[in-house]
Amino acid sequence: MAKSKETYGKKEKEKKRMKERQEKQEKMEERKANARKGKSLDEMLAYIDENGNISATPPDPNKKKVFNQEDIQIGVPRYEATDEDPTRIGTVSFFDHSKGFGFINDQQTKERVFVHVNQLSAPIEEGNRVSYEVESGPKGPIALNVKKV
């Protein structure tokens, strides 16, 4: 008499596979039963009210606002030069002469600004008060035209 080819592990895997197939079939039938096909166009439309909230009711035509196409700005607005002085005052908090860079603490904003030795008009030390201009760099603000005060 031949021995059965099915083992306990094979039977368990087959039971698990059949259970998953049954659950998948039940989910599919449930989705079909709950599907709401044939919605009208009015049911599918969404409106935005004057506060920017999405609603199902159309907005009041009396509250309609008209915008000129030229007034709409897409992207970053252009930089407009201001009349304020671009030079700032700060204190050198760290400077490494061997590596040629350091940091300045801005007197007004209290932010740290990177300074490179190429931007110095005279040698500086830690604790010196300096005037400088700020430019945005890839890793943050960079000091330009650094002078002792």
C-alpha cells in the first residue's frame, strides 16, 4: 500500500490558500454590491465657496468675484530692490585661519552667517565687530565684503 503524498504542511498551505481566495471573493462581491454606478453629473460635481472650502452646492452668483488674468502671479514673485542699507553689523563668533572660514553672529537677526577668507578685506579674529553684506548660498547665508568696524 502506497504512502499518502500529502503532508501536514501541504494541507495547511492549501487551507490557507483557499481561505485567502474565499476572502478575496467576498470582498469583490461586497464592492460590487456597494458600488454606486450611474451617478448624474450634478452628483459628481464639487464647488469651491468664497472661503476656499469644497461643497456640493453651487456658489451664490451674487458673491461672484472677477479677476483679471494679468493680476494672477504664477511662481515666485520678482525681487524688488528696497531702499534699506544692505550692509549689516555682526560679531565674529568663530574663525579658523588654517581652514580659511568662520561664522559671524548677526547683531539684529542673531543668525549665524558663513564667511570665507576670500571675502575679507583685512584679517579678523574671534570677537571682532565687522560689517558685511549677505547673500544666499547653497547651504545658507554667506557674508560678502567683510570689513572690521
